[in-house]
Amino acid sequence: MSSRLPEFIDPRRLASQGGGYSGTVKLADLPRLSEALLDTAGNAGFSLEFYRDNRNRARIKGEVRAELVLECQRCLEALVLPVDAVLDLAVIQVPEEADRLPESVDPVWVEEDTLRLLDLVEDELILAIPQVPRHEPDDCGTGSYTPAQEEMVSQGQEDDASDRPNPFAVLAGLKSDK
Ligand SMILES: [Zn+2]
């Protein structure tokens, strides 16, 4: 395994030679992933191995680990998603080749001879993010939004309402004007 990380690799040649890369990358350096994160601090660790399988296909095996901080879509608080993804990929030249792969193997379409190494890592992390990230119901906090609202309501009830209009009365007035 080499520790020097090239930006681009030739996955077919690497597979023929047999080689791999491992290392870490800052989450903030993965722009497509960062867009989906609430907090881009931290790193992703990865190790990737390239080889030819018994059908002479260029294959990539490895793993990607990170802790992603997402925004819970229910309470809007931080949600930490530990990712420990195992990759099992086959490099294909034309999309039709994907149909001939075993179901457990994912295709990586590389038309030319170059693949951006960190795209493999970034794609895997993006795939690990649920479409609607949410805490487990028991862990889902009420966040700061709801207590603030409750405070507003209770203050309104405690105050002598004579010096300001009841917001609900104003609303009712607007409705009756229609
Ligand atoms: Zn939540």
C-alpha cells in the first residue's frame, strides 16, 4: 500500500499491477459531500485495493469510515451518522457491462483511463446518507425551537393582555375581513 495519494488514478492499470491506497481525507475537502453535512469537521479514513478477478475484470475492494454530522429533519438538531462502508466495485467501460455483474458488486463507469481517487471515497459516503436523516424516535430531541415557542406562549398568558392585542384575535379579525 502506498501512502502517497495521487489525485487521479488509472484503475485498470492499477488492477493489473495489483496495488492500493489508504489514507485520510478531510470531509471539508469533499465538496459534494459537504453540501449535505451540518458540520464538515473531521476526516474520512479509507483503504482501497485494486486487483483483477478471475474473469479479468478490474476490481476495487476496500472500506470507507467516517462520522458524518447531518441535520435531523424532524428536530433540526445534529445527528451523528457513523459510516463504515465496505466497497466491492468493478470498473466497467460501457454501461451494458453493469448488467453482467453479480448483484453484490457495484459498477464504476470509467470510460477513459482516469478516475479521481477521492471520488470513490466521496461517492461511498454520499451513498451512506439516508434520504431523510432522522434520529431514532427516542433520541430525537425537542431542540431549541419548541421550548422557545412554549416560552412565548406562557409569557403571553402571564402578561396582562390589556396593552397588546391577542395575536389570535388579530388573526380572527383578518379571517373575518375576507
Ligand atoms: Zn431529531
